[in-house]
Amino acid sequence: GVEATRRSGKQVPAPLCDIDAFRGLNERYGHKAGDRALKIFAKVLEESIGRRSSVLGRQGGDEFAILLPGIGFEEATMIAEIPNQWLRPDGEPSYFQFSHD
């Protein structure tokens, strides 16, 4: 897991993701709807990534980080794209944005 990777001195890939236009969703539909969207988004991330050793955490606002111990950055980049594909199988842009930097 994350602790074992840290002890080994290796870096842990941690792609960041956020919900595009989340502020507008909150303003238009209220904070209750925004909270529900965040919970759904977190569930989508958990289910689509499907790695038992991964750790998902909310960074704040509409940002989440996914810690992916035990894999390389190239594989982490591929894993970080899975939720977009899962959310929008038609290839159209989703409201979710993943950053791999």
C-alpha cells in the first residue's frame, strides 16, 4: 500500500481530478445538490478504478486525489483516464477533468 511504498522511498503516483463547472452546479441547484454530486463522483472514481490498494481523498472543493501505490506513472496515467471513459462511453467530453502532472 501507500505506507510500504513510502518506506521504500518510491514515489506514489497521485493523479488529481475535479468536476468541471462544479461552482455553477452549486450556484444553480444549491449546495445540497453539489454535495450529492460530490458523493456520486467519489463513488464513480472508486468503482471505475477498482484497485484495492488505491486511496481516494478529497483535496477540497471539487478536487480529488487518487493515490496509486505500487505502479508506475505511465500506468497511473492510464488508470486516471478510466473514469472519463466510464462516465462518457460515447466519447463526448464529460464534466470531469483529470490532471496527470
